[in-house]
Amino acid sequence: MKIAGKLLTTAMAVTALLSFGTAEQANAALKARGPIDGLTTFPAWYQDTNNIALEDCLDPQDTLCFPFVVPNPAAAVIHPSVATAQNPANFPAEFFYWHAAAEIPLVSGGTASLTLAMEGTDANVTFGRIRILMDTPVAGQYIFTHPYGVETVDVAVAADGVKNQGDDIGLGGPPYNGVVTPANEIPGPGATVRVFGPFLRWDTQFPVVGVTGLGVPGRRYMGNPNVNHTVTGSPFNTNFFRVQGPAGSNIGGQGVDTLETNLFSIAGKIASLGVSPFPTASVTAVFGTPVKIPVTITNITGAEVTLEGSTPLITGSTDFIVLPSGVDNNCTGATLAVDASCVFNVQFNPAQSATAVRNATVTITSTDSATAPPVSIDLTGTAQYSVSPVVSANGTVTMKVDNG
């Protein structure tokens, strides 16, 4: 897939701004996986530490999935281990839960490329991929900074370039645990355990919602793999791909030894219920004057879903509450048919405090985690002062300030 985008160039050496790298131990940033799908024999979804769950994008007709090849694109995707005469095997050599890619053209005519992916194979394995390739114009040390770390490669002969630098993470250990269980990760040269995740996503216009002719109408995606875009999600806030060549490498032109891009191709289909707003919501309220945040839940899973009786659940600041069932909430314990919706309200009523900003998380859980894994929204509430005039008995007017 061609990655085209605006490049940032600098002739200055990149200083040691980052305290992480291949020699530092770190845990995986994925936290859960779904139950095994009976047709694919793979987990129905993987969830990262931002509580975003991505399902296996195994629909050949879904144009917002990262492309894969099956023998019969018009038939159901079925793993060979569960195939029958009536439902023959129809499975790709590899498929993706999530895929991110960036590419930097070099003035020498070559490229430097980064591939990050969460994928599965027909060998019944899921794993995370960190892969860097580069056509090096000169020998020397090359430093690559990406959303999940820093790679340093010594190239002895320019023509050798950089091949497959990085790791395939999670190929060892029990089937499917992969990147969810750090003990099962395979460390790279000089490394202990690498970081993989959270999943990168578009930083604006998110989520991407499918429409007729583009993806599945109503479904939500981490991005559009056909459009290069700025992203968020790096645990180190390095939402870019940077290449630093040796002095005099001139990879960006005469005197320019460093190139960088912040544009990525992103693919990933979000599992669970449709929630709006998502994944964050902000509100401002004057002390003593509550404000409501309406939240809509839509069943986009393709099967009837029942919400847990205790959902939605609020954690964090007690200035946020989910209003009880009634006019303000018809979601608690509700059963939603396919495409049906319900609405509940979160009330922000800031108590008197010197802290202006309050934070909380609302989590929505269904009784069927295989169909609809938990989904959450991060809430931010800002309290403001209330100013009112006070008239004394002698006619003096003063201003009274209530601190929210």
C-alpha cells in the first residue's frame, strides 16, 4: 500500500529525548482477548489498555479491513479445522485485527518503511509485528524511533540495507495468548520484553464510521487504510516514524541526515456496541448547576444484546453519576435488538472544591462478552465559578463568588 504524506526534515542530530528502547523491559499494552470464534478458531477480539477492542477483520467485502486473500471471497471465512463438506475451508494465510504502516521516501531513491500489526495466520497463531525495512545509502548506524520504541541498527555494507528489524511478538507460549501475556513474548536482540500496543488510531475524525460503499455501514473503525492520517496511541507519545542516519548520509538531501513522518495508514474494526460520544466526552458546569451528558448505545453487533443490570458503571470522581432508569435512562438492563438504540444520561454536578477539572470513566457491559466486549468512555468535567451580586442593608453591592 502506498504511503504518501508530508515529511518533516531536519539536519540536526536527534538528541536522546526518549528513555526507552530495546534494552528496557516493558509489559504488553494489550490487556484482554475474547472467546474463540467457532468458525475462525481465533479470538473474537483483542482489547488494549485504552479499552478499545478490535475484532478479526475477516470480511473480504469490507473495504475498511486491511486486504487479505481467501480462495473464495464470496463465501464465508471458515478455518480448515472446522470445515465440512457443506462448509468447505476458506481461510487466508494471514489476516489482521489491526494494521499500521508508514513510509518515508529517500532522496537516494529508496525508502524506509515501518509496519506495525496485530495479525493471525493459518498456522493457528496470533502475534504482534514490529518491522522496519530501509534501503541505506551509506554504511553506518541508523536509529529508528516509532510509536512502540527505538531501534538501533549498525549497517556494515550500504547495499545490505535494513531488513526485518524488529520483532514478531507473541509467537511462543500457549496458543493465542500472544501479546496479551508478556511472559509469552519473544524478545529481540539485546531486549527483554518489548512493548506492543495500545493500538494506534486516527487522532481526529475518530471513529471512522462505515457508509454504503466504504466498510460496513454503521460499523466503527480505527481509521481508513486508504487515507494517510496523523495518529494517537503511542505509550511514549511518539506518534511518528523517525529515521536518523549516520552523519553525512544525506537521506533527506545535502546535509539532512534525519527524516520523519507522522502520517500512517491505519486499519482496524472496533468490536462491541456502538457508543456516542466515544471514546471521550467533556462538559463544563457552574458550581450548583448540574449538566447532563446524553450517551447513546446502538447494537451494531448483528445479534440481540442484553446490557448488564449494573451498567453503565461510573468510576472516578463522584461528581459524575449515571442517572437512574426512567426518563433519563432506558439502557440499564435493556435488551437491544439488532440496530436498536437506547440512551442514558450522565450528570456532572461539581461539588465545591479547589480542583476545577474532574475525571471519571463510564463502562458499558453486556451479558455476552463474545458478541459485545466492554466499552468505556473517559469523562472530563470542568467546574466554574459562579458570581452573584449581594446587596447589604445599607445599599452596598458586593460580588459573591462560589468556587466550583
